[in-house]
Amino acid sequence: MDTVFAIADNIITSLGFTSNENFNALKNNISGIKQTTDPKITQVPMYTSIVDSERLTTEFSKIGNVDDYTRLEKLMILSINDVLNQTKINPSQEDTLFIFSSTKGNIDLLENPDHDFDLERINLWALADKVCAFFKSPVRPVFISNACVSGVTAITIAAQYLRSKKYTNVIVCGGDIISEFTPSGFQSFKAVSENPCKPFDASRNGITLGEGAGTILFSTNKELVKDENPVVFRGGANTNDANHISGPSRTGDGLYYAIRNALAEAEKTNKDIDYISGHGTATPYNDEMESKAIAWAELNHVPVNSLKAYWGHTLGAAGIIECIAGIHSIKENVLIKTIGYNEHGVSEQINVIKENKNTEIKNFLKTASGFGGSNAAAYFSELNAD
Amino acid sequence: MPTNSLNMESSISKYCIIKPNEVIVDGEIQFTNAEESEFGAFMKSVYKNYNINYPKYFKMDNLCKIAFIASEIIMQGNEHIKETDPVKVGVIMQNSHSTIDTDSKYVETIIDKENYFPSPAVFVYTLPNVMIGEICIRNKFQGENTCFISKEFDAEFLTEYVDALMNSGKIDACIAGWADYTESDFSAIMFLVEKNKENKKDNISFKPEFIKRLIE
């Protein structure tokens, strides 16, 4: 089976416009979460993580006309552009596929009718077409909208395409923006934390939402690989709780099956995991469920973190930017502490990372869970990890 | 994704097409919208016609309703699927307009700050994969489940992806198809796909050329 190399990546969040800026903030335990009272986002003061709009305009104006693209399109195009600048692939050729993940796409166009964009752009496929047209891609893109697991699933599907040899390169890009739509919905669920979120902590009481975009270029072309010991995708899977459309399983069964199937595809066992990049939304039920799934998979001892207290829950971007952080944890041999975690607050004794730690990391497991009962898991490791 | 010739082919055990004027099951027009009822009334008459009994249906949004009804119709007579390993049964769907109908209704509840009433019961239906969740809950299916957004129903894409999942061993059976709902139009195309059974003579291959013939 062809090896699926992670060639290049980009993260755009409140913490910066490149993967390095973001990962440096993570290493310094800097959070991008701030309180907002912007009435276009929330009717009550709320903590959230927002991309710097001025910088977005400045950066985008270097490559395109800012008025021609929505906020999310600009984020995605900038993110992909940075990845392409790191490599020599040509996205206008037939051997490169784009896969997108987003939950709500250009939802701001529906909320604020006062704009010049064609309303067709509210459609997720139209968003993808617009981004692909910027890069002159001749290939029909794939779009995944699977709630909070979209990003991890998009990565798994990218690998399937590469292994089928249909494409040599796949660019996976995920993103979502913060408008009033998503915050008001989570507020109506009473699921938004009054303070910055506290994953796995005893006093956690909800999520902090964030916005951003992330892109990974995967390829089977060895010539694109720059690292001596590159990170490769090994396996992924996706399952459903079949329990409730908005609440996670009480037992963690669905997430456990996703972990089991991802490890099976990767031909790995629970002995082969140095680090788990958890979902850790900091809702009482999600984190409890995750702890049960991790315990069920007999991974209690494995260091696990949630990065949600750094850049919030970025929905369609989350799985992708958190996998990128995992890739950088492997490259830099550092585990990032879970900001907000002080007192253990889940029933299973899982090993939540409390302080940054420099230690050899050869691989990681990424997990995600979301509305609709979806769960996803993906496993990455160094090429020469075995 | 292309599959090599050594792989087992999958076949369609049953399929259902719902259009504004009729319900087609395995090629036969089984129910027509003779009174040209609007969506809600038409779906309710289909629900009754097929003796569906699932009170949660009445809480669903329109996209979930049409997807759910199509899935119920293809599961009738195929109860054996529920006896297999639930993690080996997938639900893979395509959709064009995501949840635009419910998104618009939800926006109505937040646009006027004097009359501000966002509801979790509406908000939860603003994700297109929730229709998959509803089908999974109903049937206790726990396998691969992904919602793809595509401008139009894309038989090539769907068959390739489901074949890849089947051949990877992740699933043995799958509900696969399309459901879309907007204020002005709606449609569902849903297949129950299983690995070929040797003793079955009239397998309809889950291949784009066959599917295109079925939905013409």
C-alpha cells in the first residue's frame, strides 16, 4: 500500500496565520480566547477565539481582491496558499484533489443580507468551487459536512483517495467562522462556558467556540518529502453512537469503535500510542464519554490533551488543525499541556497532560466526536517509527 | 475510489426514490401524490401508507423527514441487516443544499433582537449529518457515516466511496444515497447495499451505470 505522507500544513486561528505561529503559541501556553461583546456575534458577553480581521485583509490583499471573497473563503484560500508556497505541486493539474470540511460554510451570508455576494455562495459546494477556482483546480472537489468530526473524516478520506492511486496529492482544507449563528445555537443549548473552556476539569461547564482554517497537503509522491523521518497517515475510521442526535453516548462505545477501527487500519495496537490528541470540548457529557472510550481502549496511561482552550472549538477546522498540532508534537518531541485542566473531572483515570513535556513522540491518535452521534479517529506516526 | 477486479462487488438489495409527485421502490411507482399535497402532508401520507410507526419522526426537520422515510422504506423486508454487527453497517449520504431550510428558519429566531428566541430543538437540525444520525438511531447502525455535499447526486462518487469502505472490511452493508430539501424542491434516492450473495441470482450491481438507469 502506498505511503501517505503529510507534506506541508497551515493553521490560521486567533493565534496566528501559520502552523509555526500557532504551534509556538501552544508551546508557550498562550491562549487566543478573549471575551467579546460584539453584537454581531453574541447578545451577552462571551469568550471566543477570533481571527484578526485586519491581518486577514492585509494578508489576503497580497494575493487577491478582498471584496471578491467571503471571510471563510479568504481564510481557506490563505491557508491553502501558504501550504502551496511550501511545496512545488501544481494544483491546476489533474493529479491533485481538494477535500473540504466545514459545518456551516458561508452562513454569515444568510444572517446579514446586506452584502453583494450571490446567495448561491451559501451552498457548501459553491464555497468549494470558489476556492478551487482561485487555484485553477480542474478536479471536482469533495466536501464533507459531518459536524465536529468533519476534519478528521476528511483526512481519512484523503488517504483513501491516495491509496486508490486516483490522485497523487490531496489538499485537505477545513474551516468555519464565528458569526451569530453558531454561538446563539450553543447558547440556547446552555453549552457555552461562561469562562474560557476547561477540558476534562472538574469545574468545566461548556465549550468555547473559535474560528479558523487549517490545511494539510498529503501526497504519495516521495520526492515532495523534505524531512528525513516524515510523518505519515496510517489509518482512520468513523462510527456512530446511534444514541442521540445532540448528546454523546453515555458509554463511549461509538468513539471506542472508531479508535479500534482506526488502529486496525493502521495495523497498530493500543501499545503503539505515544499521545492522544483528544476532542475535549469541555462539556460535561463529552469529556466524560471520551474518558470512558479511552479507558475502554485501555489507553488510560497514554498522555492526552485537548487544545480547545487555546483556539476554541473551531468545528470544521478542529480535526485538521489539531492533527497538524499532533504532527508538530512528533516533529518537535513536545507534549502540550491542557490549559484549563486543574482538577481531574472525569470518572476514568486518564492521563491528561498538565504541563508541557519534552519527550520522544513517534506517533499520535486523534479523536473527535460530534452532533449526529459521529465519532472519528485517525492515527499518524513517523515513517520509521517501527 | 476505483477497486481492482479481485474485490467483491456490492449489490443493491432495495432502493427507493422520493420525488414531489411519487415514491418509486425497486422500479415500481408505489405511491403517488395524487392530491399534489405540499411536502408535510405528502410525507405524512407516505408515512401512513408504509405503516411507519416512529413518534420521533414528528420532531424531525424536513430534510431528516425525507431521508428517514426513504430509509424506512428500504429497510422494510430487510430486517436481517439489524442482526449483523451494528459497527459493520454504514450510512453514507449526499446532499446539495445542506440544511438551508432549517438554517433559514433558525436565522428568523435570532435576526430580531426584540424577538430573540433561538431554540436548541431547531438548532440541532442545522447540521446535514443529523439525518444520518436519525437513521442510525432508528436502526442502531454504528458503522461508517459521512455526509458529503455535492451540487447534484453523484453516482460515481457514491459507488466508489461505498465500494472502498466495503473492500476495506470496515462495513458489510450500507444505506447509501441522497436527500435534499429546499423550500421549492425535494428529493431522496436511497439504496440498501450489501456484499453480493452467491445464492442470489438477480443482483443489481451497485455501479454508476446501473444506478443511472434506475433513476432516469
